[in-house]
Amino acid sequence: SLYEGLTKKGVEVLYDDRVEKTAGERFADADLIGIPYRVVISEKTLEKKSVEVKERSKPQARLMTTSACIKMLAKQG
């Protein structure tokens, strides 16, 4: 639903579902190709009914609801 919500708002999404790579390898690849925002959905974030959003230029990730994430990333455009 997050992917669909973002694409409907015109946000370009790179959905990294490579199973042969670790999360750290995926994060490093995203940084190497210059992805400005990383959104992580995990069991931990789902328990909190949120997603983890990390802006590439900032040191800390933050938790937010799916709708807040869509709204924020749609504004970044």
C-alpha cells in the first residue's frame, strides 16, 4: 500500500526486494546511487504501525505513519 500510495502521488520509487543481499548491503547501494530517502518496513516498525524513514543527508532515521510518509515524500517531489 505504501508503494501504491507513493506512485499515485507521482513519487518515483525504487523497491529493493533482492533476497540475496543483506539490509546493510541494500542501504549501502541506495547511498551509492544517491537515493535521497530510504523507507524501511519491518516487523519492528509494523508493530508500531509505522515505517522508518531515513533522509540520506541526516544521521537519524525516524518513525512515521504510512500516510505521513506519503505526504512528506510527495511534497519533496
